Amino acid sequence: MLAYYIGLMSGTSRDGIDAVLTAIGDGRDARVIAHHHRAYPASLAMDLAAAVEQSELSAVTAGTLDARVGEQFARAATELLRAEGLSPGDVRGIGSHGQTLHHAPDAEPAFSWQIGDPFRIAERTGVDTVAMFRQRDIAAGGEGAPLACGFHAARFAQPGHDRAVVNIGGISNVTRLPPDGEVSGHDCGPGNTLLDHWVRHHRGCEYDADGAWARTGQVHPELLQTLLADPYFQRPPPKSTGPEHFSPAWLAARGGPTLVAANPADVQATLAELTAHAIARELVRPGNAPEDVLICGGGARNGFLLERLAIALPQTRIELTDASGIPAEQVEGAAFAWLAFRTLHHQSGNLPAVTGARGPRILGCVIPGG
Ligand SMILES: Nc1ncnc2c1ncn2[C@@H]1O[C@H](COP(=O)(O)OP(=O)(O)O)[C@@H](O)[C@H]1O
Ligand SMILES: [Mg+2]
């Protein structure tokens, strides 16, 4: 029987919340019915950026941010319900990713911390809410990420077809869907996070629309090589990362005097090339590039970035998930609707081959809405 599920997602770009209403039957399908984006208020975006860049955070600051982000997530959901004329009884569940404050799969002990108080979401919407998806996978020895791979496989795999799905958010991640054999996936490295930082710093805008500024620059080969020398790019999977690693401080430290001396537009072009290379090298890692790649995430709207990716992968057809029925910015939100479906049906949500967990696990905790 078809039922409605809502996914709530805010990624490492920290641009705001994508609320995605989906209709799911047996879990092998997930049709997107509606989408609502709620941008974070500027003051909250600023406070989140400050919190992510700080390694020491007071309990008061963390607790307050958890409540503020939780209210924004709850609003994103209630606004979507209102816009669609739905009452709580019409929706079986909400899956909320929350906002990552810190992702540390390599720390001892490992952890990944998402905020956005889910009790407020359940209270304001009256809908059963699933949250804290990453923690169980980490407890089982996994990276806790990426978690969208199961959904990518359920929704986009095609029998007999060698395909990959690439999500270009703040960080980029790939899901490999081979014609036969196991689904694999991991984080590639930076997606938009360094591009956003550099254009914000030099031009005062939130992102480099369509990559227009990067297009005016020339790739700086020496800078590119220095950045690509980071061991993360060499590391075999399972692996996941975040803006705590690929941060403005990382760029300054890696780039050193070369970065300081370079023309800012050339740096932007080089950062776009870095993102394209980081993705392309993960796609050829198993030996051969896939026949086609479906792109999702906000980076799908960066035409320059997609051109660079096409040059790096000459044998591969590159298209947006839009052509397969889900607009690029709605895929990750839809994945968390699907993950809520899985949990509420007592089905596992992680793929051990992807995260490195000891086995499949039912993810998250359920907060009753009624
Ligand atoms: N028109 C556009 N041109 C270039 N980049 C864009 C465009 N629209 C969105 N983006 C990029 O996509 C990012 C948001 O992508 P998103 O998938 O929401 O990431 P996350 O999952 O990390 O929140 C923005 O920060 C920006 O870098
Ligand atoms: Mg986003």
C-alpha cells in the first residue's frame, strides 16, 4: 500500500532544509510528490558556521543550536504539510537527518553528531519522526556515512547497466551500481564547500552561480597537485569526510604561499577542478568508469563543474537525476524519507559494504507523533 513519508535534510553546505514528500509502496519505489526548501535565517547560518569551525563548544551553545535548528526543521515540515493540504494522519513518518555539527568517524572513539531536536518535529507535526540515523552504524563499527546509497540503489539501479549516482553537496559522495555485484559507495572529498567559502570570501555571494566566476579563471596546476596530495584522496574505502577536514583552514595550510600568490579567480577554477578530479578518480577506482553517472545535489546546478567532470570522464554519459524523475536538489531529502520507511518497517538502512559496519542495522530512533 502506498503511504506518504517526508524526508528532512540539511547537508554540509548548511544552506537550509530540503523537505521532500514522497509516496512509497514496497520500498523499491519512492515517488517524489512535493518539495519545500526552507533557507536558514542568516543569523542561524552564521552561528552554525561558527560552531562547526570551533573545536570547543559550550553545552549552552550546543543545546541552544539544537533547539533553534529543531524549530527550523519542524517548520520546514509543517510548511510542506500546509502547502500540500495534508494533516498528520496522512503521513506515516518523517525521517530527519538533522544538521551535522561534527563528523568524526576516525576519532577514538568515533562519533558523528547531528543536531535539530527531533522531539520538536514530532510535537509540531504530530507525525512519527525517525532521527539519529548515523549513530547505530557507527556503534556497529561503520563510518555512519554515506547513508543515501541504499536509496540510490533502490531508485536508480538498472539491471544490466553500469551506473553511478554522484551527490555534489558540501561534500561529494558516489554510489556505484554495477550491472552485477555489490553496491559500493563513499565520500569523494570536497563538493561545494571550498567553492562556497572562496566565492563568499572574495565576492560576498553565497555560491558561484553556474560556476560563472570559476569559468573566468585558469586552473593552477601546481596548486591542484598540492591539494590532491591530501592522503584522503588516496585512501581506499570505506571512508567518509566532512567540512571539519576540508575546511578553509585546510585550504590555507595546503595551498600555502602558492594560494596566497594566485589570482582568486584561478583559485576558484582550481577548486572546481579539485571537486571534478576527486569525483572522477573515485569513479574509475574499481578499474573502469561507469557507462553513465546521474548527478544530484546543489552542485548539479554548477554548469562549469559538470563540464570539468565530463572532461575528466570522457567515456561516461553524465546527466542529472532530473531526467530519472527526481530533481537534483530533492534526492537526498527523498533518501531520508526512504530511510524512515525502512526503520518504521523494521528494515535495515545501512549497507555494510559501504559504511564498513559489522552488518545491516535498523537505523535511528522513533519518536511517536501522537
Ligand atoms: N545555481 C547554482 N550554481 C552553482 N552552485 C549551486 C547552484 N545552486 C546550488 N549550488 C551549490 O549547491 C550547494 C547546496 O547543495 P546541497 O545539495 O543543498 O548541499 P548540502 O547537502 O551540503 O546542503 C550550494 O551551497 C551551492 O554551492
Ligand atoms: Mg543543502
